[in-house]
Amino acid sequence: MIDIKINITDRNGNKHEVSAPTDMAMNLMEVVRSYELAPEGTIGVCGGMAMCASCQCYVLSNTELPEMSDDEEAMLSEAFDVKANSRLGCQIQMTPGLNGLEVELAPEC
């Protein structure tokens, strides 16, 4: 089992360094939920299907991420508070290459 370190700034501006397993097929949204870094019912509303943007985050590090899917791009085109570095947490799978990833949760819609 390989755990990676991720830095997450919650919606109140508090920074958290968390460990995320890479062998459990978790995505960033699920990591945020497991550490309760957003109130229940405010993140991952669609269950991780790239259909709601409640898990939108801003990528602050230069960590190389997987290509954005058409579904993710379409959802972000309709979301609020989108920035050039916006991604959907549900679309970022935890892999060893993401060690050191730094993100900030977007404001609740």
C-alpha cells in the first residue's frame, strides 16, 4: 500500500495535509469526504459522476494531472466560480504521481 500526501485548503481557508491511499481506487472528492473537510451534503452531491461540480477545486501545485475528460470540461463550463486551474475532484484518481498535490476547495454553490 502506498499512501501519498496531499495538501487541501478547505472552504474556510484552513490547510490540511492528509494521507491518501493509492490502492483503493479513491478520487480526490472521496478523500475530502473521508477527512470531513467539507460539510456533509456539500461535496460529491452527484456521487462522483461529473454532473454537479460540488467537488470543484483549484489546483495550486504544478502536479501533472490526467487529461480532463469531455464530461468534466462540459460540467466546468456550466459551473460557478470556475478558474483556469479548476478541476472536479471526483475526476482526479489517487495515484503515486499525485504525491504533493495541493488544492483549494472552490466555494460552495
